[in-house]
Amino acid sequence: MMAYRVKFNAELEKDVRRLLSAQVGRAIGHLTGVLDDGGSAIHATRKSLKRCRSILRLVRPGLSRADFRTCDLAFRDIGRLLSHDRDSEVMTETLTQLAADAETSKDKAALAAALNTLGADKLNGYAHTQATQNTDAAIGRLHDAEHAIHALKVKHADITTLAAGFADTYSDGRKALKKAYRAQDDEAFHTFRKALQHHWRHCQLLVQVWPEMMDVRIAAAREQSQLIGIDHDLSLLTAHFSDTGSSKLEPDIRQHVCALAKAEQTRIRSAAKPLARRLYALPPADLERMILKTWPAAKSLARHRRRPSAAALTSSGQPLPAKDASPD
């Protein structure tokens, strides 16, 4: 896969188009079966779409409001076309994991019954044929997005744009973190998770600023995102089994499954909170300033490491032979 990071020496506007085109191409490849990484094509496609939306947020200060909104909504809507099929996969995986961790026979029986009600071809009346139609529609919209990317304009295409976009999205994450734990609401935690994923991907995009430091943030944001992702998967379960029209399970079994999911959510949110507070401890202005200050130095360092020492090379470009340390 082409590197998901901003290049030092590339023109930013062209590099943004390169990054977006690469992810759109991968999404089309997964949906058409050209690319196969051994996992779910729908899941892989949705990850590429999320990477596209993160790229847009990183350069948002340099985009017109209309361009940002048009492109962002286009990628969002393509993802939604594929969401029902992915939700079915997620709920099956989540129930399977809950059943594996269940401690009592009553819990195991309730979760097994819930698994049996999730058909492979149908969820909430959503037929397999409709999923196929939506996949075809998504491929068409991705081809449209390929054309739109080539016309995308980035104003003030330099490090100040990237630093501002990085800080703005990080700031959104801090606000979402506070709101999620204050409200203890599923939707608020989902919003926080999206902000986390953007920060994770922004650190990947700007990893060359300081790889050792960014790798720490990437790992922390990934771990946090995975925890809150499980929380979101559990919320899908509770929403599905709380709806009497969505499940054929007996009411007492549905309530038991929802109670198990809620208990696991409580545990996850408690474990995630200190990790989140540590990740979002610094003020956004500090991170913006860090990007601005370290970017020029990182570029110079990269040039220095690429440039061979003239003293160490012959005219042919080959290393000089080592001198014999023995006396003549």
C-alpha cells in the first residue's frame, strides 16, 4: 500500500490528491475483489473511506467550506451505503466474543439464542440482494469521487495548514471526551471515537515530523480507539435487541442480552478513561506549535540522512576501501 503519510518535498495540494486517490483506489479494489487482504471487503473499504475523511480534516483550514463539505459528505454517504452489511458482521462478532467470555450457563444460553437470531442474509429486513445493489452503487460513487479529487484546491498549502488542521481535530477530541464521560451516552462515545480515529490517522499522516514521538501517539490512539470501538459495537447490540421489531427473541432473553452488553460497556469505559485523559492532556496550541517547530528540522534531518558523505565515496559513487591500519 502506498504510504499513508504526507511527503516532505511534495507540493501539498498534489500530495493531498495522491493520498485521497490512493485510498479511493483501494476502496474500489476491495469492493470489486481486485484487492483481498484476507478480511472483510466491506470493513476494508470503510477503513479507506475513514482515511479519506481524516485527510480532509487535516487540510480543512486550506479548503473552502463548500469543497470540504461536498467531499466529506460524499465519503460519509458511501460508507453509509455499506453500513448495514457491516453492522451484521459486527454484531455477530460481538455476540461471539461475549459468549466466549460468559461466566454462567444462563449468560451463555441467552447469548447463543441471540446469535441464532442473526441470519447471515437478513438483518432488520435488510436483504442480501439490497446489499449487492448498495455495493454496486458505492463503486459508482467512488469513481465519481476519483474525478472530484483531481479538482480539489488547497489554499495556503504549507505546514501551517497541516498544523492548524491537526490542532483543530485534536481540540474536537478533547471536547468530545469531556462530553462523552459527562453524558454517558452511546452517541457521545461514538462521536468521541470518530475524533480519536482522526487523531490517530493525523499522527500517521505527519509521522515524519518526529517518528519516535508520533509512534507513541499512534499506538495510544489506536488502543483507545479499539476500546471505544468495542463500546460502539455493544451499543449496536443493545439498540438491536431493545427494539421489539428487530428481534424474535423472547423479551426476558432480549433484556438479559442487553444487560450483559451494558455491563461490558461500563467496564470498558472505566478502563478507557485514564488512557483518554493521558492522550488528550496537552492543550491543542502546544501540539500545533510542536508541528510548526519540528517540521523544518525534520525536513533538514531527512535531507541529511539521504545525502552521502562526499569523503566516503569515490567518483563512481562506491564507498572507499577501508584503510589498512597496519604499519607499512
